[in-house]
Amino acid sequence: MSADSAIVVSEVTHHYGERVAVDELSLSIDEGEIFVFLGPNGSGKTTLFRVLSTLIPLQAGDVKVLGHDLRGAVNSIRSQLGVVFQAPSLDKKLTVAENLTHQGRLYGLSSGEIKNRSQAMLSALGLSDRNSDLTESLSGGMRRRVELAKGMLHQPRLLLLDEPSTGLDPGARADMWKYLHQVREEGVTIVLTTHLLEEAERADRIAIMHQGKLAALDTPAALQASVGGDSITIRTDCPDQLASNIRDQFACEANVVDGTVRLEQPDGHQWISRLVEAFPVEIQTVTLGKPTLEDVFIARTGHQYLSSEE
Amino acid sequence: MANVITNKISPGPVVLTLAQRELVRFFRQRNRVIGAMVQPIMFWGLFSAGFRGNGLGPAFFFPGTIAMILLFTAIFATISIIEDRREGFLQSVLVAPAPRWAMVLGKILGGSAIAMLQALLFLVLGWLTLDLTSSPLEVLLAVALMTVIAVALTSLGFLIAWRMESTQGFHAIMSVFLFPMWLLSGAMFPAEEGTWLTLLSRFNPLTYGVAGLRHYFHFEGSSVAMNALPNLSVCWLVTIVFAAIMFALAWRIADTRTTGDLL
């Protein structure tokens, strides 16, 4: 792989006992991009995050992070890696400044560096006046921001975030994304996991995960374009029957996805009138939409997004 | 952006910062501080009053009470590793580039410091209420020995707690392992040559810590039989080896992952 890859994952497999969480996954992430692992809970993205963050050992396959082998040079990777976990990692009995100081020392920063970096991070995240507050007194959104400050304190080249917007209101989420884009401008590669479809759209590239495998990998626009036209979803009592009737009558693809009939066609609005005229009794409701990442997920995996959660 | 690339993290600040965190946390939790002050005073009063009748005065129980304070405080200080794990603090320590042994040592020194604070408080109490006839050097050496015992016991606590997912499982270990360990250390029963109890206690590393303290603490008007005790150099040797082995095992176990890491 080229020297410009921040992460190269080759045939990585991870088991928890009998269960396969990540299944022969291969992909590469470029330096300087915002890369999202999108998938429902249980899709394997958090397991992959734990492997990449060096929290759990690599079982099978190879991973290179910033040019270093994950098996051999783990400490070289760790010092250039910022990690923001989904579960809080702040010590609640300590103040914001104390939490950052401990973090800085664990990464070998001097007292001067810790002071400067803490101030810079807290002001960038709008927390300057909270420096000496106990973290247990902060709101959930503020704590997430301190987590972010903690992860970025040592100026990592690569920032990993696991479900970073958990517990954030829409405003706070927008602020977080603004900050992530700003950090990316400084050359930091950002890799995050999310189960939120609308969040994934803000990334440069999206890897859609399903049952431990890569279902799709592309830019949000390319993924949406790949679905082909508008998506039409029909609710009916006998989806199999209706799908087969549509296929016979219109000579087009019609699939049954979790009890609904789905078609992807250009000029969806014209299709709706045709369909409703042809099957006035069978069709209960019909919805038309521009393809979303959910449609991409369905098209690539054959499953509804939410029902595939484990 | 200027990247700080520090592949080699110096362990000193890591050890200090984690040890300091233990102390700061301790002093911020008022109930723990109050408990730490009250417990020695309570034990002191109860032991002195309760055993006066059978010829074993407070002087006899003094080293044993110190061992008890060290045992329980040290071990309770390190089981906070379970909290660190549950509250998530540990995960960010585990992905930091600092050497693992430095993280373990920081935790253990912090716990030992808390145990020593409490034990020293008790020592002052003993000095005020009993006629301590030990020389200043003996007291100093006793404090040094107490520190080694504290490190050994905190490491033992770390070893037990690392794989535990909740503090509840700890109670069983407490009653079937730690409490008997203290009872069999010569803290409660005077050592007598040839009894099975004394024989059994020779296999308990804590016995040598307690015996070492008995060698150092002398009180006016009290005569504790020294003849059945292991000699002082053996006490030091066993205690140091005990601490070294416990720390090595704690370091080793900290390199293993548990499912509890996965919050």
C-alpha cells in the first residue's frame, strides 16, 4: 500500500469465543480523510475500533497504522494515536485540568506542553471556564468535549472515535463535526464509528459494515448514486405475491425487504401512479424517497437497517 | 501541525501521576478519609480492652493491628482498579504509550501510600498511649518494613482485583483467603514452638512481616516471647521476596486483557 495510507487493514478476523465479530475484513484509509464505519449494533465496527485503538490484540490478519505494524510497534502507534471511547473515560473525582494533566503525562508531555495544550484544547472546545470544575459536575455534552480534548491533547496524527455523538443533542453534534473538520484541516486523519445514518453523510468516505464484513465502501454521494434512481417502498399484506406480480407486469426488479416491497427506479413519481393503478387493492401505503444511506444499506445487504441490529 | 512524536515515554512521571491520582481520589472521598481515621482508633480501643484479661496486652496486638491495617487498606485501595475499569478511566490508560509496568507501579504505590498514611497514624497513636521503648532507628526500620509489606499487599490486591468484574466477588476472597491470612500471621496468636498453628504460619509470608515488626517494637513492661519468631534477616528477606513476586505477578497479569475492558 502507498505511504499515504493512515490505516491498512488486511484480512482481519476477530472472534469472541465462537462468534465471529469481524470476518476477513480488508480496507485502507487515506491520510487526512474523515472515514466513517457505519453499521448497526453488532456489525463488528466497535470490535474493529478496539483492535485499531490497540485495546484488544489483533487475532488474525494484518494491520498497519501510520506505517507501523500493529503487532510489532504498538507503542509507536499509541503515541501518535488519539482515542475517544464510547464509554466515558474521565475520572469523575478529578477536575477537567487534572484529567488532562494525567493524560498528558501518560503520553510523555512536559508540564509546559500540558499547560499550553490544555488551554488551547479547552478554548477550541469552548470549555475554558470549566478548567477547575470536577468532571462529575459537567453536563453530558461537556464531558464529551473534554473526552475530545483528552484524545487530541498530544496532537495525534490519527484520531479514532467510537460513536462520538452518543448522548449529544443536535447542536452539540454539529459543534463536534465543526471541530472534527477543523482538525482535519490541520492534517489529522479522523476515523469514527457510528450507527447513525445521517451522521455518516458528513464523512469523506463510508465503510458500511454488516455482520463483520464490508458491505460497501465509497463516498456518500457515490454510494447514494449507486442505488440507481428513487427508492419506492410499498407496504402490503402479501409482499411476496405483490413483488412477483410487479416483476411480471412491469418486467423490472422488485425485492421483498423485511415485509415491504422495494423498487429502485428513475422517475419514481411516475412509477407510483403506475403501481397504484395496477394494484389498487394490494397496496396499503407507498413511499417515495431519494436514495439514502439506508437504501444503500438495504441494497447491499438485503436487510433493513434497524432490524439487522443484534 | 507539529506532531509530538515521543516513542519512548519516560516512566517516572507516569508512575507519579497515577500514584498521585490515587491519593487525590482518596482525599476527595470524605467517607474514605473518615473511615481511615476512625478504624485504627477503633481497633486500638477494642483490642486493648478486649484482650486485657488473658495476659496479651495492647503491646502484643500492636504489630498485628498494623499488619491488619496494612492488609485491609492496601487491598481496598487496589480493588479500586475494578472501579477504574467500570468507570472507563482504565481504558484510556491501556491505550496510552506508557510502559505497562509503570502503570502498575503507579497504582500500587498510590495504594501503598494510602495504607501507610493510615498505619503511620496508628503508629503515632501507639507511641502516644503506650510506652514505646524502641530506638528511633528501630522505628525508622519498622516504617521501612511496613512500606515493603504495604507494597506486597497492594500488589496482592491488584492481582486479585484485575480479573474481577465487580467488587462483590471480593467478599468471598476476603473471608476465605485474606482474613485467614491475617489470623495465621501471628498477629492474633503468640508463636509457640512446635504447635501446628506456628508451623502453618511459617508458610504465610505475612507472618514474617508481623514478626519483623515484633522485633522492632518494644514496650515498657511487656515481654513478648521472641524465641519462637523467625530472626530479623529472614523477616526482611521473605517480605522483600514476597513484595517482588507479588509485583511481578501484578505486572504480568496487567498485560492480559479481560472482557471487562470492553465497556
